[in-house]
Amino acid sequence: GHWSFVARVAEFVRLQVAARTIGLAAAAALLLAAAQSAPPRAAIERLHAALLESMQNADALGFTGRYQTLAPVLTESFDLAFMARVSVGQYWSGMNAGQQQRLVDAFERFTVATYAGRFDGYSGERFEIVGEEPGPRESMVVKTHLIKADGEPIALDYLLRGGETGWRIVDVYLTGRFSELALRRAEYT
């Protein structure tokens, strides 16, 4: 009677929870697969959309708002842990895990603050993806232009590495020559 009904309800609830758990796991696997299979340019398109939003709403957002708008996109688009490690070079191996994590956290905050400070206004600029080409060690280079309001293009090339979470930026080259990562490494050294 009563206990049989309670047992059936409990079994139904257990099956529902299991189905949802399996469903969530399957959804997570699908999202991971989608991220891994998305082309490198998808990461750049996401980044450019966030930068344009930040620029177009710069005054209303202020620095803090731009920081908050850009932070999640930058941390998803860039492999900031790799970039921090490369930036400090040989000193990385002399740090303990806690020091390494504090450095990565500081590097992340610094990177987001730099972008929030640089992209602080809008006067008709736009981004254009020019192409993709293989880079060194199974990386990809996505070539882009920041088109200024007067039509002058500024070359911004992104070096991306693939991984479990998809393609992530590990360096940016201004005018195709000046490496952001090399600049950071020189500064930190």
C-alpha cells in the first residue's frame, strides 16, 4: 500500500535525477565537443564582439563596467595561464604552486585592465578577419584588421593553440611584427 507507493515515488525521483544528471553530462560533453571543434576564428569573433561592445558603450560603462564586460570573454579567449608562464620565463620553475597561481591571477587582472583601458571609446572602428593560416607547433594564426574610422587598417594577428577547451589565444602581434607576449616577457625579466 502506502510504502509501495512511497517506494515507487522514490524510484521515480531517483530515475529523474539520474536522467537529468546523464542529460547534464551529455550536454556538457556536447558543449566541450563544440568548443573543441569550433574554428580558431570563433574565439576571435567572440573577442571582437566584446571589444566593440566595450568601445561603443565605453562612457556609460566606465572603466569598471568595461572591465566587468571584458573579463569573462578575455579569460575564455586567452590562455592566460600559459601566457603568464611564458612571460616570467625561467623564474616560473622556481615558484611554488601558490606563487604560480597568484601570478596567473595577477596576470589575468592586468590583461583585463589593459584591454579595459585601451578600448575606452568608439568612433566608427570595426574589426575584420582577413584569414587563417597554420602557425608553429600545431597552432593557428588568425589575421585581422582593426579598421579605423578613416579606413586605415591596423593589422592584429592572433596566435592560437588548440586544447581541451578549444582554440585559445596565446599571443597578439601588432602590425604583424610586435609580439604582446615578447613585450611582457621583456618587461617581467
